[in-house]
Amino acid sequence: MRIEGPPLRHSWLPVWDVARVTESISAGAVHRALDPIARAELDGIGDLSAKVAGALQHPKPLDISLPVFNAVLAAQYYELFAVLGLPRTMQVYEPCVGGSNPVIIGAAAHSGEQARYMAMNLNRKLREELRAKTAHLRMSITIIEEDAQAACAVLPAESCDVACFHHAVNDILQTAVAESHGMDTTHIDWFPNERKMIEWLAEEVAMDGLDERGRPELMEIVTGAVRLVRPGGYLIFDHWNWCKYVGVEWFPWELFYQLIPMTRRWITESKLPLTEIQIEGADGQWWMVLRKDEG
């Protein structure tokens, strides 16, 4: 993987200006793409600009407003799709989506619901949560009950414009380690079990075991995404940490802080045909945008 400076020119650079994001989630394209309940929640929040500024911080503060936080995440993807020049009729692939909808909302806002969205999601409870959150959209949404490691057997090669790993790296690593402990991550209620998954992941890191359990699974999913994305298309990765976990004994803070840099290093070592695009305003500690090489 190569890294090059920003050839991009866009009126939204640097990305994620507080005033612009505030307008987007309160009256603009992202607000219009949200479901009626989410819109009503945002309409009732005072001092919205300050809460947007908090949601854009790293690590995320304790007093964050979750309706604002979720809308801001969608606005971040909305702006990235525009800055990268993705078509309104773009095809979006999201491995390991869980129950989180910011990529879908961002795609709907960018495309006027003309995009096509495809995801892989094995956890049944989270899959149903996602369907409920996106039922209001007219956009084509396909959620496939399959392991993301099998994506290339299910979806056509070079059929997508962008693959989005939205807060997915930790979930992929946690799943790989948890399954080695016998946990059925397909049927569990994810969030009540997540602490145990993270504790197992911390143990694996302490034993320098990620190269054996975690890295291979993640890189298989990344390699599959590269095959699914068209030449000139993109892979986008993000992660965030909550400041409440600083100093918590069972939480592997250093690992979670370094997830994107670690993934960047693994992808560089893989020699996949990717070039990292530096986007002004997107902190490389928490975001990574890769373009698939052409030719």
C-alpha cells in the first residue's frame, strides 16, 4: 500500500466543520435521511452545535448525546462520499455491519436514496435492529445472513464503489477470538456479552496472539472487500474510543487506540493494490481511506 498527498479538491475540505455538520443533521440532507423518531429527537435538543463539537472529539466524551452522536457519524460518511466524488447511484458494501446505520444514512443523504447498499451480518438480533432502523428508507438495502469472509462467494467481483468498515475492526477481532473460546456470536445478544469478548481479546494481545487469531480473519475480510470494489473505488475505515475507558483495568486501551494504525500496518504488509488517500480534517489515528489501484 502506498500513501500519497491529497489530490482532492472540494468545498468541504477540511471535512467535518462543526457549523456545516450541525446544519446537515438539523435541516440538511442527513436530517432528511433519518427516520422520524431520530429527526424528532434532534429537533428537541438545545445547544446542538456544542454537542456536535463533542461528538467530533477523540476520545468521545462522557456527556455525549447519543442522537447527536449517531447523526454526526452519518454526516461524516455523507461528507466523505461527496469529497471522494462517489456517484449518486453508488453501490456500497459494508462487512460486519451489526446494528449500526450511519453508513446507510450517509449513503441515502449523498445519493437521494439512489444508492444500493449491501451488507453482511451474521448476528440475528443486530440484523433485525438494523432493519428496523432503516425501514423508512426507499433505497435498495440488502442485508445478507453470511460471514463476511465468504463475501466473494456471494457478491460479484468489482461490483461496488466503496466498502465501509464502520467501527468494524474491533468487532471482527472480537468475533474471531470469542469464537475460539466457543462463543456463538451468531445468536448471542451482542452488547451484554461484549465485555467478555473484549477481555478475551485483551488476553490474546497480552500473549502476542493476534497474528494467529484475529489478523488472519480481518485480512481475509479486507482482501474480500478489495476484490468487490471496482478499480478506482475506495475502502473507508473508522474507529473511536470512549474516554470513560481510560485507565479501566479490563479494557485494552492501547490496542483500541491503535486499531486503525495497526490495520494500516497489516494492510501495508499485505501488498494489496491500495493507496492511502490523505483527507484534510480526517485524523489518521481514527480514520483511513484507501483507493483501489487501477490497472
